[in-house]
Amino acid sequence: MTAPVLTTAIAIQERAGLGADDGVDWADLGTPYTRLESSFVARSIAGMAVQVEVAGHKAPPLVLESCPANHTNFALGEMVLFTGLEQNPGPIVLVFSEPVWGAGAQIQPDYPGAFTGGLEAFDAQDRPVASVRRAGLSTTACDGSAIFLGFRCGPVPVVRLVFAVEAAGGPYALAINRLDLRRAQA
């Protein structure tokens, strides 16, 4: 049994509250509908390696333009990482080559209606550092209203994140938009 982590994590519900100093823009991975492997390495804007894995995949994850091509409540024209077709529920797992002190993204299932989004963060010893759950409403408004799941932590940094969704009648594929990162300790 691992010892609990003594940390203070603060849930963040708005992107601006994170104080990000880096991020991963999924548009850097290709054009809309680019098919990706179920495990690949992306680079943050500052060059940090981020191992991306989509668990339980039935189809490769996609990078796609959010709206109008994919009717969601991400912002019009925004690129998102999508767990693929055929109701693949993920989760999306991100492993950082360097520790981070906070992270967050907007999240939505590929299904209209109520859902719960979840974000879990783990330290280098794979101990939980932060867990954020938030209720949301998945729509086709293309208005940027997808819920934001994020956290800031200290004194223990994070090296792995897990994004997931739960919705009645699921499982449903999920998508996250730009991943914002806080690499400087607060």
C-alpha cells in the first residue's frame, strides 16, 4: 500500500484561473480528421514531451475541428483530441517527461446531454495528487461552453493525468481541447 500524498490541490473551473505557462495544441498534430495511433508523443509549445494514450481504443483517436464539422460545445473551429469512433470511452492518459504543477482542458463526450467529467493527477510514484469531477451538459452550440477541468497543486508535482467522462446510456467517445499546463511552481 502506498502512503498518501500530502498536497494541496485546488480545483480550477476556468482556464484563466490556471495561470498556464505552457500547453499542448492538438492542431499541431495535423489537419481535421487526422488519424493518430492509440499511443503517441506530442510536444508542448515549450517542447516538453507528452506521451498520449487512449485506453480501450476500438478506433484510433482523431484530431478534428470542433465546429461546425463536429457539433459540440467547444469553440467554433477549435481543434480537439477525440477518442475515436465506435463509442470509444477512453480514458485519455497523458504522461509528462517533466513534472507540472497544474493542468486543465475543456472536456465533452460525443453525446448530447448531461455527463460528469473527471480529471485525476498522479505524482512520479503513481500516487494520487488531485481529483476533479464536474457535472456538464454536452450540446451542439459551438459556443465554447464545454466544462473546464483543471487543478493547481503543491508541494508535489504531477507527471500523469487521466481525463474521462461518464454519461447515462454510455459509454461514449470523449474529446478534450487545448491542454494548458502550469510548469512553474506557484
